[in-house]
Amino acid sequence: MKTNNLGYPRIGNNRELKKACESYWAGKISIEELTATGKNIRKQNWQLQQNAGIDLIPSNDFSFYDQVLDLSLTVGAIPSRYEEISKTNSSTDLYFAMARGAQKNGQDVVAMEMTKWFDTNYHYIVPEFTKNQEFKLFSEKIIDEFKEANDLGIKTKPVLIGPVSYLLLGKEKEEGFHRIDLIGRLLLVYFDILEKLQNENVEYIQFDEPFLALNLTDQERNAITYVYNAINKRFPKIKLILANYFDCFGENLATVLALPVDTIHLDLVRCKLQLDDIIESGKLLSHVNLSLGVIDGRNIWKNDFKNSLALIKKATDAFGANRILIAPSCSLIHSPCDLDLESNDATLTPEIKQWFAFAKQKINEVVVLKQLAYNEINTTNSLHFQENIIANENRKSSKLIHNDTVKNRVASITTNDDNRQNPFSIRREKQIEVLKLPLFPTTTIGSFPQTIEVRSWRAKFKKGELTQQQYDDLLKKETEETIRFQEESGIDVLVHGEFERNDMVEYFGEQLEGFTFTKNGWVQSYGSRCVKPPIIYGDVSRPNPMTVKWAQFAQSLTPKWVKGMLTGPVTILQWSFVRNDQARSETCTQIALAIRDEVMDLEKAGIKIIQIDEPAIREGLPLRKEEWSNYLDWAIKAFRISASGVQDDTQIHTHMCYSEFNDIIQNIADMDADVITIECSRSQMELLDAFANFKYPNEIGPGVYDIHSPRVPAKEEMVKLLEKASAVIPIDQLWVNPDCGLKTRHWDETKKALIEMVAAAKQMRIAV
Ligand code: GLN
Ligand code: ZN
């Protein structure tokens, strides 16, 4: 029996990689210093795993920006627009130009696109392919890092994304071919890589083919068969580990079980029954080993050793211990680095902390599980085992987690709770009467610029350098100025600006029961950007109003409507580490009830328009289509529960960022928000087509300008977009707003853009 790891966090315990990259980009450190930082992180990671007792330690899991971009460079898939840059710059600068764009020395090229890595919050750089795409071994990173570890006396297992998944992760940049057609040409470069690694005496190589967890076409499945047979034929001595994660193999299982590979890795956290399926099928080839991903690489919970040992026993009984490897479910880049770096505080108490395991702790769990399963140590006198049992037992019964009032409330939800009193057509009449808004009403999505100053107040307040009173006074002043600006510029529905919020999820998490936070629990989101997700550990409830004070204050300043601003239950769930001791739907419903309480309190305080942001609904969709409808049922219901307590004439808005709506438009309509604002300007209103074709019945605000850019759009541009929108949506359903919140923008561009936006709306009104 062996221990196996698929990948280790590369950001460094104290985000050293972020700091080094950003300093390098700012010209503050040399390329040598940057390289040294990378080398140091790799060394620490390898040694940590070696000391812990991991047999198969990954290499090439390190990356300065993203592992998919690394591979694009490795196989020479470099879009032609970077040709100039590649001639005049180092390969590192070429690499960063592809990741971030480059604008210096007269050169000006845009970055490659970025998108989410499956259903995680990690973003990768999307490969670009042309019809005559050529591949060649361009970067030898994977070989260099293998040698680098060798020099330290550590024989690693290089990991890379398999050729089928690599192609599927990318995009065709011209018509007339499918990227999977490129497989033959691409495979030749993989041969070159394998050849070189073989010359270095590599023993194991891990190929990640996470697309095996998705619904594949026959052509794609055949490509898998073709590729792994071809590799095996040419390199029969290399032990190939085929890794799948994030969901089951599903209908791809038969294909996978027929492959001539050394080991198949299973994600038994996301797909518990996969092992049974394989045992029952009787189709595991006698020379193939199984890597059991029993430790959750995507969450922060301590493993349940009893459960894992039962799974391992099942596998060893069926196949023999020497064919079994123990592993985390997926790469640990989705886990924070080290729980030992967290000091105890008021919310992260020792009782709560004992339930957690971060990457370093998970590595130890892998090793201890093997020792226990292999009888190297005995459960009765293993301290690790006893401690694990106690922590898990304690979690099952802890009063910190279980709140009967919340559980009962969820259990007694009825259909009344997720339905507004009347259908939209009736609500609409009442809202028109009360709100008295013009045609093409203007609004914003919520946040206004979070200046360095505003951030510094929060930092000072947290350090105790500002009193609550001083901090609140500063925020009030900022809010008042923002209200005045919106009044002067003629915006119809105002917002308070969200200056009191650090982050749209953390702000709510901090005020809800059942949440805790880490000081150093960073996880890479993209490039040098890391996030620190809140942790939902217990039943969620809302002890006190969370936003009423600010909404009420802002409303008191103006006779115009001020919109209350909340984050929705699905988004709070999606952007947190969530409980694994109950269904996601259950946790989401609890959050929905807490948000519902807030909505009701806002209404009571006289707020007539309330926005519940749900930008994460679309990204929460499961990987396999057969699971979509179940997810959408509970997710949409959670939103409805949060929104449905109010009177007919209280207007509920929701907001969603850049999403394809086509295949979920019925579900979006089922949310039954009175108004939805969406991101639309970058697609030139194309995203609106889904709503138009569906004849979306409620009101809609397609974003008319891109908030990701400092560029100020002219009135005429926005009029054009609004005319486009008016051509497909009845004008009395249309709102006018930017694409998203303005917190990353500066004040002067924000003011100019909003003044132009209001002018555009006015012009549209005159035209009718
Ligand atoms: N109300 C939030 C804001 O304006 C919405 C952010 C988002 O959709 N990502 O910042
Ligand atoms: Zn948004």
C-alpha cells in the first residue's frame, strides 16, 4: 500500500508567491529573486511531504500563475499575438504577458481569457487553438522540476493535465474544426515529454483527466482510449496514474476500466459509490491499482478515519493491499496551507479548530490512514486515531453546531414561505403606484469605490486605532457624499455604497451564527490573487439585523428610494467552505431563512426596494447534467425563501454577473425577482437574447457599461446598447445600470460614467 498526493498548495505558507510575483511585476525584484522564491516553495513542499511519509510526491504542481498556462507554454500553444513579445522578452515575461496582457515599450497585447476550473473558485487561463495549430516542446518546466527534486534526493511523480482534458479546457479561435481533432498532433509533444522524463528515470507520472467526470461525446471518449493506448505502447515501463476528480466517472467508467494504465485515481469524497461500482463491475484489470481519494481536498474538515478505513478495507478485501494507494480526493491547491498557523481567537476556538485539517494536516492524515489500514500501527493505541475519533464524535454532538430552533424552522417551511403573496403582474401594478419611477429607471448594483482611505479606516478600526463611533462617522460621511452624488446626477434608485463591507460574503458571515474565519486560510483564486473563504461549521441563524442601520441611515438622507443590499443564500454558500455533515441544500436553506429575516427587517424599516445578489447561482451548477435539476430546485427555492416574505409593493431585485443564461432561463424566471440586473455590456447585449427568446416576464436591467475597465463610456455607446435592448425587450420592462458593483473603480471615472449613463436613459425616455 502506498501514499499518494496529487498536488500541494504553491502559494507558500505566507503567500510568498503572491508577494514575489507582484513585486516582480512592479519591477521591484529581479527575475532571479522571483525564481529563487519559486524554488524555495517547491523545496519546502517536497520536503514536507517527504518528511510526512508520502510515497508519491508530486512535482510540476508548482506554478507561477496557473498550471493550464504552464502546459500551453510546455506544448508551445502560444497565440500569434505574442510573437513580438516572445522575440524580445524572456520566457517568463512571455508567460506573464499571456496571463495578464502587456503594455510597455510600445507593445500592447491583451491577456488570454480566464475562466473557472470546473466547479471550484480557481481560475485557469483558457488555451487558444487554431485550425492549423502546431505544437512543439517549448518549455521543459516539467522535466526541470523533476530534476530539481532529484537533486534534493527526492524522486517525484511529475503531474500534468492529460491531452484530452487540455484540449477540452481550451477554445477554438477560428471556425471549421473541433479542438479534439488536434489530439494526434498534441500527443507527439506528450511523447517528447515522456521520452525526456524516461531518460531521467521517472517511475510514476500522473495524468489528470478531470473531463472524465463530465458528460463526454463518443469522439471525446474515443480520444481517451486512443491516447492512453498509444502512450502505453510507446512507454510500457512508465507507471501512469490516471486521475479523475470532482465527480464520478459515470458513463465513462467502462472506457476508463479498459485503459492500460498503472493506477486509476478516484475521488471518493465527491463520488462515494464509485468504489462499489468498480468492485461490482468485476472489470478492474488485474494489473491496475486504485488510488483512493478519501481525504477531501476541497474542504477544511478533518477526515473521518472510521469511514475512510471502512472504504480502504473494502478495497483491500477486493483487490489486495498492494494494489491500493491512499490519497486526497484531488489536488490540495483548493485547501488552505496549514492549520498550525491559526492562533485561537474568539470565533476560532480550540473546540472548533479540532474539527479542521488544512493541506499540511491532510498530508499527515493520508500517512496515518495508511499506517492504520496496513496495521503498521494499531487503532487502540494510536493517538492519532483516538484524537480523530474524539474530534468527530464531539462534532456530531457539539452545541456550537446544533441549534434545534434553526433545524425546526427549516423542517416547518411550507409552500407559503417560498411564494410571494401575488403573481408578478399584480405586484407590478402596486409597485408602479407606490414607487412612481420613470421609464428606463436608473440604478447601480450596490458598491461605490472602496478607496484606499475607506480600506485604511477599516484596518485601523480592526487594530483598535479607531473607535466604533469614529469609524461609523467616517463611513457615514462617505455614504452621505455618495447619496448626494447620486441625487445630483439624477439616478432614480439610490444605494448607500457598501463602504462598511470588506467583502460581500464575509460581511454577512461575520454577523451570522455558525460561521468562523481564519487569519491565514488563503486559497489561490487566480494568479497572485488569493481568497480566504469563511467557514460554515454550524446551523446558521441571524441574531441581529445586519444591514438595516446603514440602509435606514442612507434612506433618511434623501426623498428618493434607497435600495437595501444583501447577498443571497446560494452565493454565501458557494463562496464559503461548507459543512460536510449535512446536505448543501440544508445549509443553503438555513442561510435563506437568515436572509429572509433581514429582508423583513429592511421592509419594516421602510426600505421599499431590496436587492438580493446571486452572482454565484450559475457557477454552482453540478458538473454532470443529470444533477442540474436537483441543484436548481433547491437553489432557486432558497432564493425564493429569502425574498418571499415581503408585501406586494416591496420590490425585490436580484443581480447576477457574467453568465450564460440560455440553459437555465426557466430557473432564472422561477426566481421571480421583480427586477434582475445582469452583466451584459461586454457581450454587446447578446446575453439578453436568452431573456428575449424566453419572453422573460419580469423587469430586467442589462448592464450598459463594463465596470472592469477604467474606461468612461460615452452616452451614445450606452444609447446604442439600450436601443439594442429595446428591440428585444418591451421598454417598460427595462432598467438602466452598470454591469456590476463599482468598488474596484476610482471616483472620477465612476462619476463621469454614471452621468453619461443617466443622460443615455433620459435620451431613451425622450425617444418614446
Ligand atoms: N452588490 C455587490 C456590489 O455591488 C454585487 C457584487 C457582485 O455581483 N459580484 O459590489
Ligand atoms: Zn456583479
